[in-house]
Amino acid sequence: MKDLLVEIGVEEIPAGQLKGASEQFAAGIKKSLDDAKIETGAVEIFATPRRIGVLFLSVSEGQKESASEVMGPPKRIAYDAEGKPTQAALGFAKTNGVEVADIKFKILPKGEYLFIIKVEKGRKTEVILPEIISRQIAAINWAKAMKWSGDSRFVRPVRSLLCLFGKEVLRVEYSDVVSSNKVFGHRILSPKPEAISDPAKYKDILKKLSVTASFEERKEQVLEEVKNALSGIPGRALLDEDLVEEITNLVEFPSGILGTFDKKYLELPGELLIEVMKKNQKYFPVLDSSGRLLPYFICIRNGSKLHNEIVKEGNERVLRARFEDAAFFFNEDKKTRLGDRIVKLKNVVFQVELGSLYEKIERIKALYAKASASFPGSNVVKINRALELCKTDLVTDMIREFPELQGIMGREYAKVDGEDAEVAAAIAEHYLPKFSGDALPQTVTGRVLSILDRIDTISGCFAIGLVPTGSQDPYGLRRSTLGVINQILKFNLDLSVKELVHFSLETYGGKVKGGEGKIQGDILEFFKGRMDVILREKGLRYDLVNAVLATDCSNISEAFKRAEVLDGLAKADGFSNTIVTFSRVINIIPKEGKPSAVRPELFKDASEKALFESAKGIEKEFGALLSVLKFSEAFTLLNGLTGKIDGFFTGVMVMDKDPVIKENRLALLAFISAMFLKLGDFSKINTK
């Protein structure tokens, strides 16, 4: 067994692609070794801006020897009556490189056949590795690759290769670069190469050359540098996880610097200053104990602390220029009220076939007018004003420069304009949630805008055929749908998604392709798909989730409560027996056609009458329990019918020869089935 070390030395790799590419490279080599039947031990991955490396421990020095049976022709045609080999036997032996004497025989169901044991000796690992490594270097999938030196493609030019198998240097070529046993350290602090004689010493040698090769170790160093930089400052760094990882991928030798900026900039919106520091400069903002921004920032440089004061001054100067730009945009934008920008939305396309943002806002206003009863407590004046203003910051200079601040700057400009506080808050909140786990709108107005804006987008995209397929979802419809569902659940909203979608499609008029009914059905199924994910993540049984989702789920809050109640009931004794009885009723009902009304005068057996009277006797109480979401009590009420249902199936033949009698019995079962389906399609539940 030997250790295998491979390193690709590269010019600076984009931070966002580094981690994924290194993992992809390691996985590709591992799979190739597995396919070649070469045993490997643990693997360690290394990734810095200028290198991708992998260390495989305990790699076998050759493939395992393998033996296999090769079947030949039947013995009856391979040997003549005197037992001499025919041309068939001779050809079989020659093809497989053996003597006729080596041929063996095996009795199979169809007779006796020739076979041989073919032994394949394994190749040496050192012979196989160069081709595997070259292939995997070329196989790394980059978002965008450069082309240089002939047909070579990589995210940045490859400058060096290192490949050690044990202490032996393997010759690997990629483009015009040939592998060696030399590694390059930090490009400023340790630019000269150093030879490595043992793969296990890779990390230690790089550490000596001012490079922390491990991503996780380097991340810890970044966090430690942030902590040290804050020593003596009564504040905490705003440690955005994405920013921490990005900075970790930008440096090989992290070193922290505490910088300052003029307090006058704190008069600008805090989110604006934070956005400039994080997105433009890759700095960590500093907050006080109550979350307010302090006039400090932390910069992580790629190098030692030598000349830190000069580096600090340079970063402060650059940040000051950025803040000046932001202040200029902010002050210029304030000169025009948001209300005066509404008309400019006519020139901003929402989607070519769906019109402008101005038209989108008009549609949402019409949608709210139809659905306002679904949002008790909402204020018509505030809703309509917030709708008019919610997209207007998109035509400001600030958002052209900092698009991530959409909504946030709209809120700030609305405050400057003296708009109602809830209207201003709703402008920012209607974009929430932006991602899974994000904050939700806290004002009623913000909540209404958030939900209706998403319903309009979902309905419009489905109406013109822009439906997500596979992993493709360019308009973020899955995220929008989850945003609606999560708000309904969080705030226990009594909303009918079916009704909202119906009203929304009406606002699109003739733009709906394929019929409103079909589009509405497709959207509701799309919502059910997202509901399925959430319910299963909660740990509910898959079959119980399926039972609920097979029924009307227009009211999402109600559907989730039904699923949770059924999941609880399923743990009780006797649940499976009840479901078996209920399923018999559901399964026998024809899937197509509308059932007839029950005609009691056609009953021929006492069991029919008993079942009908029992079902009619609980109908009103059952409906009343559903209306107050007492699903457990409603199920118990239905459970009281099981004896009558069993008696019915024992007493009569449902499919009677007389079609009138048969239809009446099916109508009776359909009447009962309709009650069951208010809770769930029990035929979907696994009773085993």
C-alpha cells in the first residue's frame, strides 16, 4: 500500500467554484480507482485559490487478480464420436489462448458444455494512474473555462502538476505541463518551489511555505483572525456564512485587519453600508450589542501582518470612495418621490408575454379587490398604496448599482417621502422570504403583498407555459410557492389557494394558454408537490401524506392539520382495520361520472337502510366538526360507521343484476365516500 498525492497548481481560481471543483476532482479519481478494482483508504481534499489537491491514503499497488469462467460450445459438437476435438473445440481453445487439454466440462440444463477458467493478472497501479489523473483533470466541470495552449481548457491556466505515488513521481501530462514532486507555496511569501518526498508531509510543507491547504483549517483561521481583530472593540462581527466561505476561498494565508470609517456615513441606511462592505469589498461589518452598525470593518488579507498599517489605510480609502458613491446615489434618488416613479414602471418588462411591472401591479390590485375577504384585518388604502410603490425603487440609481437592495431602499425612500410606516415596511417585506429559512413579513400589508405578488407570478408563468422542468426553474416558481405555503402555515392563514389562483388567472384574461381550468389544476398540483416535501420533512408517514394530498388541498392550513391528525391517529390500535373498511367503500366507487342521489325507497335489505340512516344521522355533526378543524373527533364519528359498512357488504351484492338497484347501492357508497374524502383518500394508506 502507498499514499497517492495529486496537486494541480493554477492561477487564481474563482472563489465560488473552488470547493465544488476540488470535491468533484477527488470523487472522479476515487470512482476511477474503484472501477479499476484498486483499493483505497481515506481521502483528504485540499483547496486554495492557487491549487486543488487530493491525498489518498493506502492505495493498493496493483489490481486484484481476477478469475472468470468462459463458456464454450456444447461438448456434442466440440468432440466427435471417438472423443477427438473438432474444429469447434480447437477454435475455442485458440481464441482464449489455452491448450485443448486445459478445457473443462460443465453439465447445464441444456447439456454438457465446454468452459475454461480465465485468469487475468492485475496491472500495476503506477501504470494506470497517469491516464486516470489526466482524464479527471480534464473532466472537472467548470461554469466557464478558459482555453489556452492548443485545446487545453481549465478555469484558469494550469501552471504546475504534482503527482507522487509513495515516493515515486508519476509522469502526468496536461496541456504543456508535466508533473514533478515540487510544490509552490504562497506566491509572495514563499514563491520558490520545494520538493516533497512523502505525500503525508504535503500539508506540513505547505504550512512552512505560508499556505494552509485545508479549507476547514483555513476557515477556522479566518474566524480566529476576525476575533483577534476585534480585541478591545465593544462589538461583534456580522459573520455571514457565505461571506466567510468566500473569503476562505480567496486567501491561502489569512490575516485580519481592523479598519475604521467616518461616523457620518452611519446616517445612510445600515443595510446599504453592509451591502457595500460585504458584496463590494468582502469586509466583515461590526455591530454593537443591539445590532446597530459601528464605524469599523474587518478585512482579511492574503499574507502576513507586515505593513498592516499601509494595507489598512488603503482599504479605508477604497471603502470611503464606495460610501461616497452610495451617498451620492442615495441623495440623488431622494430628489424624486417614489410616487412620481410609478409611471416609469411601464418601461420595465416583467416578462415579454406578461407585460410590464406596471401591468403586474395593476393585476395584483385587481386580484386583491377580488380576494380581499381572504385577508381579514388588511387595510385597502395601505394595500393599494404599498402595491403602487413596491417596485418603484427598481428604477432608482441605487438599485441599478446595488440590485440586492431592492425593497430595502424602497422602504428607506418611502420613509423619506413620509409614507405610512406599514406601507414603507411592506415595500421591503413583499420580497420575503427570499430563500429557505429566511424571515417572513411581519406586517399584514407586507404579508398580503408577498403572497399576491407570488400568486401573480406563478399564475402568469403557468398561463404561458413557463413551467419548471427537472432542475430548471428560471423564474423561481418553486421558491415562490414555498414562500406562500410557509406564510400560510406560520400565520395560520385561512386562505383558499384554488380561489386565489382562479382570481389571478382572471386578471390575465386572454393570455391564458390551454384553458383556465387545466392551468388552475396544474398550479394546484404544483403546490401539492411542495406541500409533499414539507410534510415528509416533518417526519409524517408517506402514505398518510399521499392520502391527504389526493383530496382537495385548496386550504393549505387545513390540509396540514388533517395530515398531522391522521399521523397521530395511525399510531392507535385498530386504525388499520378501520382503514381497510373505509378503503373498500372508496375503491368500489367508479372514478368517472357523477353519482346519483340515494333513493331510500329502493333499499331491499335492512343493512342498506341501517347504513344510510347512520350516515345521514352524523352528516351535520361531521360537517360541524370539520368547520372547526376537529379532525380527530370527525374521524371517530366516521369510525362509528364501520360496523354498518361491514354489515352492508355482508348483506348485499353491490353489483346487483338489476342496474337500478346497483346504481342506488353505488350512490349510497358514494355518499359515504364523499364524507371520507373530506379527511383523506384512505385507499392510499398502507394497512400492512
